[in-house]
Amino acid sequence: MLAQMREVASAASALPAVSSPVPSSNGGNGFAAELSRSLERVSAIQTDAAAQAQAYSMGKPGVSLNDVMIDLQKASLAFQTSLQVRNRLVSAYQEIASMPV
């Protein structure tokens, strides 16, 4: 996850300051598309962790408690990270909205 965050940060720093409009939701490379992909990855991590926890609680062989706990912590960390990003976006939006024109 840290590698993905560094990749996104390096890609963002490589973008020019002024760019042309980005295509909308048809597979564009804009901020909204990246945000959507990130939320889908967080959702997939949470779904996988919940499925593995359920498999462990049902006693399926090959599922260890260590793996379940690590996956649940990864899911929690991914969610907390996305929550902090949302909080920063809301804060930035509120700051921009309150600027005098």
C-alpha cells in the first residue's frame, strides 16, 4: 500500500501545473478516476479480509489466525487512510469555498 501511495505521489508530482481537461468516467486518468480506483481497492481489501475471517471462524483448513489478523489490520489501515484523504479533501474544499472572490 505504501508503494502505491508513493507511486501516486510521484505521478502527481510529474504532472504539469496546467493541464488540459481530463476525460470523465470513461477510463480517464484524472483525479476522480484514481480516487474511484483507490476506493475500489480498499473495498476489495475489506471484502477479502472479511471472507478470510469468516473462513477461519468456520474452521476451514489452511487459514491461520496470523494471516487473518494481518489482513484485518491491512483492511483497517486502508480504510483509515482513505478516511484521512477524505477529511483532507473536505477541508481543502471548505477552505477554497470560503476564499473571497
